[in-house]
Amino acid sequence: MKVSRPRPEWYMTQVKEKVYRTWSHDDKMRIYGMRRQGVPLDVIAQVYDATRIQIANQIRLARRAMHNECRKCSAPLPARIVRRIKAKGLFGGLCKHCEEQARQGKKRQRQKNLKLGLCGTCGKRRVLKGHTACRWCISAGHRRRYQQNLCGQCGRNPIAEGSIALCEACRIKNNQRAREYRYEHRQVA
Ligand SMILES: [Zn+2]
Ligand SMILES: [Zn+2]
Ligand SMILES: [Zn+2]
């Protein structure tokens, strides 16, 4: 039988609720600026009512973004990716390796969700029978198009025979894209 060992008193004191917060670009840059002016981490944490770790994370993200480095591994980003980030107005980006890792992680999570009978998109609610998402994650637009027997992707053409949701043109386009993806990511021995 498992006997629970008594815990010291400090173990049972109230633990602060973990809060996930989103940081705007401006927040990150302001925090980074404060740190560069030599403001101690504790003081910045107090100003933003955050933990030191949260502040340190924002500083690291801002520094890497400023130096055009991968926000995960700090490898220098190729000019092509830097241009894409600037064009989209994003804050920092991932190198090719980390992006691929993230993609694989997302894919694994999606498959895990579906195996457990959960929505592949949100992973919180039950998946709808015959679908890969829950009621809330299948968009209203998609449902409307389906009801009108229109392509779920472009919404212009009727659903092709033998396809669940796409018109002939979109099906060909998707197949072509999948082929290109497989070719680009093929294993080279
Ligand atoms: Zn990286
Ligand atoms: Zn969902
Ligand atoms: Zn279409």
C-alpha cells in the first residue's frame, strides 16, 4: 500500500496560478529596451506584473528577432525567410530545421487527438463522426458551402464526383501540391 509521506509546511503554501499571457511586439521591444538600459530583471518583472522567467523569455525573443536569428535555436535566418517575416509583419521566425520540427510536432499532436476521438484542430472537444474536427472547428463557411454542394475550398464550383469536399480544379491543385511537398521532403539516401 502506498503511504503518503508528510510534506514540509512550505510545500503546502499557496502556489500562484499559472497565467498564460500574450505579449505584443511593443511589449517585447520595450522590455528589451529596458534591459539594454540596465534595468534589473526583477524591476521589469514588477512593472509588467510577470515572473522573471516570462521577462527573460521576451528579452530573448526580442534579441533574436532584432538580429534576424531563429527564435528557437538562434541560428542566423536566411535572407529569404527574413524578407518573408518583414513582408508579413511577424515578430521573429524559425529556421528551416525548427520550422520542420514544429510542423512535425503539430502533425503528431493532430494524429494523437484524432486517435483519442478528439478534434484534430483544437483537441478539446469530441471529433464529429466522419470528420477530423469538432462542431466548433468546422467553420460556418465550410458548412454553408457543403449545404450548397459547393467546393469547400474555393466555394465556386460544385463538388466533384468521388470527392468528399472539393471541386475538380481544387482536387487537382491539392494533389499537385501534395506531390510537390512529398518531392521536396523526400528522404535522400
Ligand atoms: Zn532554429
Ligand atoms: Zn475543435
Ligand atoms: Zn474548388
